[in-house]
Amino acid sequence: MIEKLLAQTQLKLYPEPVVVVGLDPETRRQVVELAHREGMISLVFLPYEVTMIVTEALWQEAGSLFPAAKVESGFRLLTLDITLPWNVVGYLARVTRILAEAEISVGVISSHASDHLLISEAELPKAIEWLANLGVTFKSD
């Protein structure tokens, strides 16, 4: 079943490089003020940390508001463009395993309708190639 789903999956590349930012929980109010801005991709609020994923352009514009931020830059966001039921088992494990076999580091964001991979810009071509070996196709706009 997983192979069939992978064959139906298309990769979509987010058009801009992104940054992963780790923040102290006390920054919540400032982060919420950015939530409506173009370039905000993801926010995770936990009692012990705030994580946001934003475009490099938004970070360059707003990063000075967060001088103590832990910043990881140089990522691209690949969307696994298939809507999976939440009871599918092993799909994401198969994707991340093939990337691990290729020694490609990956972060994953799961949204309601799809999963997204954070991959370093330097490893992006290799990641697309290895995912193509699974039957996933790359959709260029």
C-alpha cells in the first residue's frame, strides 16, 4: 500500500529558502504579531519553547526582534503533495528512511492535509533524486 501511495505523491518545492527559529516561551506575544505576515510558514507553541519556520526574507526583516533566537538557516521546504488519512502507517517512515540511507538530514512538519520536509539547500537535489527512486515525482511550477 505504501508504494502505491508514494507513486501518487508529487513533491512541491516552496519557492523561497526557509529558516527554523527556536525561541524562549516569553516571546509568544511578539511571535503572534508576526503570524499574519507573508512568509510565516509554521508556529509551534509548547510550554518550554516556541518554534517558528519562516522565509529567509521575513527573518531578515523581523529577526532583530529576537536577539536570543537559535537560528538554523539554509533550508528548503518540500511538500509531499498527497492527502493521506491519519490512519496510514509507515508512509512517512519510508520517506525518512530513504533519506537517512542517503545520509540526508530531514525535519518534518505534518499539517492536516500533508507532510512537509525541511532539507538543507545543499542536499536538495540529492533528496529529490532519492525520493524519485521511491516513485515520488517532482512537480515544478
